[in-house]
Amino acid sequence: MIIGEKVVIGPGAIICRDVEIGSGSVIGAGALLTSVRIGRGALIGPGCVIGWPGYGFIRTVHGYRRIPHIGRVVIGDGVELGANCTIDRGTFSDTIIGAGTKIDAAVHIGHNVRIGRDCLIVAQAGIAGSAVIGEGVMIGGQAGIRDGVRIGDGCRVLAKAGVFKSFPSRTTI
């Protein structure tokens, strides 16, 4: 565990051994952090769960078996997460949140997702595993983005949109 200077950790937060927190970051009350590297000046809201294994299963003759998740979550400098966000760690590669990105409350980000710099993601949005979100993308509230989809730089995803295919840069979806 590495905790930088002037980090504030709220009451009841759980910080596991495999966590790095950059200087000047704030961790809200009741947050759970595991398998994550957080940049400088980040704000992690109360109740966030970051670095828990993703939702990945394979079907066998004995039922469903969980796929191991050995990646991490990497959160850039100046990222802000609202209350009760969940960010899954990657299976083999990392889940990445770019510097300066602002994420509202109750957003779920699946394993292996890559989100570019300076994005805005509004409450209750869900981004499924291995999606790639470009830089400066705005995602409206309750939007859902399918696994493996690529959203280009500067796109605008409207509230309650269901995104099932990839889109080029500067598209309104």
C-alpha cells in the first residue's frame, strides 16, 4: 500500500494492500479500494467500490465458473467519482479512467474498459466490459454502452441511450 501526502481517507473506508493513492486525493467514507492505482488530486465519493473482480463467467458441465480477474484499475490525476460508483478491475489488462474525467453517482464501469481524458459521465450510466471511450466524451444519465463498443473522441451520448455499436469521433448518439 502506498498513500501519498495530504490524502484524506473518510471513516469506514477500506484500503487493501495492493492500492496506491496519489497525493492530495480524497477517499470518501465507506469506499472499498483494491487492485487500484489512483492519481494525484482525485476524489473518490463515499461508498465507491473500485477494483472488485468484474462480472465474467464461463459455463462448464458443473455450472458457471468465475473467470479470474488479475488486472487492476488505473485512475488518472484529477478524476472525480460520485457516490456509490463501481469500477471493475480488468481480467488480464487494466481498466483505465483518464485524467480529468468526472463521473457522477451510481455509475458502473465494467472490466477492461478504457475511458479517455476529460470525459463527463452522468448518474446511473453503465459501461460494459472492454468498451473504449475516447477523450472528451459526454455520456448522459442512464445511458448503457455495450461490451466491446468504441466511442470516438468528443462524442455525445444522450441520456437513456442504448449504444450497441461503435461510433466515430464527434458523433451525437
